[in-house]
Amino acid sequence: MRKAVIDLGTNTFNLLIADVFASNFELVHTEKDGVALGMGGINHNRIADEALVRGFNALLHFKSVCADYQVQEIHAFGTSALRDASNSFEFLNKVQTELGIEIQIISGELEAELIYKGVKWSYDFVEPAVIMDIGGGSTEFVFADENGITDLVSLNIGVSRIYQHFHFSDPLSTEDASNIETWLDEKANGFFDGKQEHILIGASGSFETFYELIHNEPFPSKIDAVEISINELNDSLAAIISSTQEERDLNDWIIPIRKRMAPIAAVKTRWVLNKLDIQRVFISPCSLKEGALAY
């Protein structure tokens, strides 16, 4: 069956079209739109009027693409920004009425489970590992081994929330980075206490950008997760954190929606590497949308 999955993220709307079989899938088409749904309202539990318009227009386009590819089923999932917004019903009702797309708002826990299912298409958990999915509104962490999930959490520590919560210098100062890390520690509320993991799997998104900045080439189009040097990653994170907005605006390897928030994603990733004593890093091209194919 030809299915489409739309992941309505806080920063980016992602469309995946695939032919789904009993035990695998064949990718047909993917694209993303930097909607910035959470910009201007996420920390007030609202979707700003301008963001509602951007979101609807993105889905209008996605609906047209699905028609072009003769998609049989469309499944749309709303995540952090929509699940916390007091006015999300307005958006859901408009999309259902005018586009015929039913958006299912999912919990952070279900989001984490779907991310795990997506990553599992690309990575065999022969050793225990932790998945990290950096979102605009939330960030999911899934600890898993060969038997499945051992622990998970969805934390409201997305890069858009942080970007709109603090006032930063350009480039980020040492104090800025320290303030972010202190805030992350508070929001984690002890979840990582006593935890140690040597393998981190970054789920698509910002991690693909990190890969492209390190290698100066597009992230591989295959489904398999790719290992990157942790030393090269740390060097890249440091370079992103110290970069200016102007430098990022001129860098073609950073997509527009990430140009403002890349240093925040880098600080958060470095925080996790240090907190869990990570020794190896893999990047998976899969995340929620791949996990939802069989949902």
C-alpha cells in the first residue's frame, strides 16, 4: 500500500511517501517545509496566527503532492507545539474540513516510541544505545537494547522553546551556553541520574546537518545509520556554537530553519555527550515518520 506520513513538527513539517509491505518499505518521496509552527507562541501555549497560515499552506502543498503520487492513505501526526497549544483545535478543524486530513495529536511518550520504531529500520540494537531526537518543541530520548525499549522520556526542551526563552549574544557566549545547560539540567529533572550509555543514535534532523557540516557533502540517501567520529562531531559542535548568525546564513549546509537555532542544538548535543559519557555516535536518517508507517 502507498502511504504518506506527515510529521507536523514544531519547526519543520516532514512528508514521507512510501510503498509499505509486510516487513519493509520502499521510499517514494520525501520533502520538508520549515514552517516554524512554534515561533511566536510556543512558550505561551499558543500557535501564532502567522504560524497557522504557514502550517495550513504547507499541508495544502503536501496534499497536492500526495495526489500526484497517488497516495492511498495519509496519516498526520501533531507533536509538541500542537499538543501544548490551547488553540490547536482551530488548526485541526480547518485542516480536516478543507483538506480532508485528520491530524492525530500524540503524546510525547508515543512520539518517542514511534521514533524508536523508525530508527530500528536503520539500526540493529546489538548493543545498548540511546536515541536522541532534537525537536523544536520537545526532545525525545529512548534507551534500548536487543530486547527493545528499556526507558524513554519526552522533555519540553526543544530548540525553539530555548531560542524564545533566552536572549542570546551573537555568537553565543560561554555564559549563554552555561545558562542553556543549567536550564536543561533543571528540565531533565534527574532523568539521566545514574545513567551511562556509550552509543548515541541521533535521529535525522539536526544530526544530518552535523554530518553535512563535517563532511561537506549531503547525508547519504540510504536507510542505514552512519557512524561519525565523535572527535569530529565535538569539533563541529564547537564550531557551530562559536559561529555568528552571518556565518550560518552563508553556510549552504545549514537549511534555513536551522540557521537561527543550530548553536542551541549543538549545545544540547554536547550536553548529552558529556552527561552520558558517549563514546560512539551514529546518525539515522529515520525518525517518527518512518516509525509511523506501520502504525
